[in-house]
Amino acid sequence: MSEKQGEPRPNRRRDVPSGLWMRCSGCSKMIYRNLVVERGNVCPECSFHFPISSDERIRLLCDPETFDEQFKELAPADPLQFEARRTYRERLDETQKKTGLLDACLVGLAEIGEVPVVFGVSDSRFLMGSMGSVVGEKIARGIEMAREQNRPFIFVSGSGGGARMDEGMFSLMQMAKTSAAIQRLHEAGGLFVSILTNPTMGGAMASFAALGDVIIAEPKALIGFAGPNVIKQTINAELPSGFQSSEFNLEHGFIDQVVDRQQMRSTLIRILAYFCQEA
Amino acid sequence: MENESRAHGLDFEAPIVELENRISELRSFSESSEIDLSGQLEELEKKCEEKKKAIYTHLNPWQRVQIARHPQRPLTSDYIKGFVSDFLELHGDGAYRDDPAIVTGLGRIRGRKVMIVGHRKGRTNPEKVACNFGMPHPEGYRKAMKKMRLAEKFNIPIISFINTAGAFPGIEAEERGQAFVVAKNLQGMASLRVPVIAIVIGEGGSGGAIGIGVADRILMLENSYYSVISPEGCAAILWKDASHAPRAAEILKLTSSDLSRFGIVDEVITEPVGGAHREHREMLQRVEETILRHLDEITDIDPDLRKEQRFRKYMDIGRFADQQEQTLEDRG
């Protein structure tokens, strides 16, 4: 559950750079920036899915102006007084300033295709989207809210870090907490649609993100338990190409669909309509 | 076994091991030569006890990690042999393969029915290899959950012994859905209405540990550790060098006293002075008694209430600040 192990493929992560033209991290071709943005930050040449912010994800999936953020007062503490090269506190302050986020996920009430849902999304710009106390708490509360208000729960995961190291065992325990909340939603007959983006690894993947009634991944996302580097070092061998990709997970029977970013909203609407309408 | 224990002495234990060696030499000399050396022996033993106390009351986190991994430390199989009567191992996950890295089975502790689930590390080298050094594959977690569901059906309390460096990071483990089975166990254990007690007896390695660790009571042996990442893995990330593991062990706050202070662990089971590996019998007895005491406390609770309390217990874990929308004016 390291912070580094989930290096997304095919290249190191890069936000969409500014300028009229840009080079794709996937196919290395020069592509027209406006076209990329128009397509939800997907390369028009190779369909490489660039990482996008939580705000962009909300715009892409939720009905316009319907997202009503909840639990936004929750901010990270530093329960371990974690200090390595730099303190966790310093890293938090810096990341908060840079991203305008308090922590690595947003949860709120929203509508998707006019179906009221609880919608959550992790933001990989914030310490690789890793799950500490705040992320775990927001997700667990969001799931409880979905149960209480009889709404489906939709969560878009993206975390190379998994459980956040800087909060030690508090982070590991969020795995059990979010999974227990999912169990309660399940017993109440609630729907959970889990959407996986590049990368979803470690403690996030080995808890709530794996427990969707329907699990959908964006193409070519890195999805798994142990990071590829950890596996490589453990078994001292090269990994097969496409290992731990969305397509690999589809082939091995762990996810229901691989869906392009541009079709994600319409797919979600179909699923919600199917499960949430009587006829 | 005592001799073996000395052969495996840890660096910081060297003064103890040296005294133990002298005592054993003196004793065998005394016996073979029929010379009474009881005076000297007594003095040496006293000195050895003092040394143990001096060293073992001031252990740093890294030393505790080393003790948690000590080759002579009692394993799940030792606890089963020690106080689980009529143990009947139940193999297999019903889907793919029997994973030797996790042992499951029926038994009784002082007459009371229990379902045992635990990581299996193995003692001898062939055993260790067969058990993959206690690092389970997905089928191991699936097997554990299958037996826990059986326990649920027949209202049998579950005792889970945690002792793993982690779930195995390998190609096949990923192909068979390591993340997905761990998640299913976390969810599955939250659904149980029977009492569940989890005891970290040695290594509590991250997702591989919590994968059989969702419980009404979480207990830890004094010199065990429970961590979100191994000290070596943490050091490799922070300092690009696994040899900084001792520093990582320090900052991860992975000891039983840290986790007790955080309210994550319900009780720390004190080890005999000199560590569990020196006094198996005493350690086994303490663990048995602690299990029984906790079973007594939770057995009579209404099953639905117990499940609800377990849920609340986990919902309450986490430390964060409650900032009433002050910091960020720039979020639109």
C-alpha cells in the first residue's frame, strides 16, 4: 500500500499541459489540446485517459448544477505526528493550497439522469487519492446517507496510494469501515456502482471499491492489490504486458464493464434507470 | 528448542543469550561432574533475569518488529496445539485450491466450541515454503470466509489468529483477485452475527492481516506489530532504502502500546519477560485466558446488537479535524 507503487501506465502521470498542442502520455503523438478537452480529456488518437480532477468528474457525470457537497467540514488531522523527510502536516498544507481541496475526496448529493444519488469521487491530485481518516469517513458517511435516503451510491475511485501511509493504522482501518458501511447498504437493498479509474490500488481497491454491485472501469486503468514494482521485486521477474489493467480485470472476471469516459455518463444513466425504476 | 532459540538470538538480545549459554553449560557441567554449583547457578540466573528485564522493558519499535518475526515465536499452530482440543482442520475454499498459508478448523477451548481461522507460517524450512511463509493467496482468504460462514450458520464463535507479513504480492494472486477477496472478507466479517475475536500474535501485515481481522475484539500480543505497510516498504518509499526500516518502524506507530493508545486495539496481552519465544507455555496460557474472558463478555450479547456494535466500533475509528468551512474560499 505504498504511495508510489501505483504509477499509472503507460507513462508517469501528467495532467493535461497548457498550450495549443500537447504530447499524449499514451501514444506520444502531438494532439490538439481543445480536442482532448472536448473529449473529456481523452486522447483522440489512442484513447489514453488523462487524469481529471474531482470537479471535472462531477461535471462529466452528474446532471448540471445538482452536486451538493456534504461533509465538507472534514479536514485531515495528523494523528501520528508523521515526519519523514518532510512532515505530513507540511505536505498537507502544501497540497491543500495547490488543489483547493481539504483532502482527497468529495462526497455529495446529486442527480444523474434525474435519479437522486449520493455521488463521491476521489481526487488523485491530493496525495495520490490515498485513503486516510477523512476519505474513509466521508465515504462511510456517504454510504450511510445513501442507505438512509434510499439513494444509490456512486463512487469514482482513483488512488495509486490505497491506504495513506502517513496516518498509519487509522488508514488501514478505513478499509474495514467503508466495507462495513457497504454491507449495511447491501442489507438495506441499496445499489452501489463502483467506477474505477487509473490507478485504483491497494487499500482502496481491497475494500469499498471492489464491492460494487456493478463495477465499471475506464480503459487501461491500473487496478489491483499490490503495486507492479512490489510484485516485480518479490518474484524477481518481468510482468506480462497489460497486467493489472482494466482489460485484464475484465478478462479474469472481476469487473463488469470497461467503459470509455465519454460513454460513462450514459452507461450510468442506463444502470440507474434499470435498477431504480419500477418497470 | 531452547538451544534453537539461542541460535536465533537477535542482536539486542546477545547479552541475554550469552548468560543463558553460560547457565546451560554450568548446569550440564554440574550434572556430569556431580559438583554442586547451585550457588553460582542461582546468581547467574538472577543476573539473566535482570538483564532480560532491563532489555525487554526498553524495547524500541524496530526491536519489537524483530521479536514479532522471531523464528521461535509461538505460531498459530502452537496455539491450536496448546489449547484447542478436538481440533478438526477443515481444508479448502470450495473454488480453486486449499491454501496452506491459512489454517481453518473446528475445535473447543475449555469445552467451548470455536471456529479457528489463522495465518500459518510454518516452523521448519519445508513447512515455511509449503505455507508460502504465511502469505496467503486469494483462495486462502476465500477459505477463511467460507469457514466463517459455516460458523455463522451454527452459531459458533470465531477466533482469528493474525500473523502475516502480508497477502502475497504475485502474478497469480492478482489474476485470482487478491484485492477483491480481501474486500469481500472485510464486508463478510461485518455481516457476521456470531462473536469474532482477532488476535495479532506476531506480524499484522496490512491488508493481508485485516483480511481476517474484522472483529468485536481486537487483541494484540505485547511484542506484535500491526501496520498499514511493512517498515521495509515504508522505508523504501520514504528514503528509497529498505535499510531505514528501523526509522520507519518508529514513525509508523505500529506497536501494541501505540495502537492501544489510539483506541484501535482493545487489549494488549503482556508477554513474559524476554518475549513469547522464551516462554511458550506461559504465553499460551495468557492468550487462552484472555480469549475466554473476552468470549464471556461478548457471547451473551444479542447477535444483532453485537453486529451493530461491531459496525459502530469501526465507524468510530479515524482522526480528523472538523473545520467549519473556513480554509478554502476558492472552492467554487
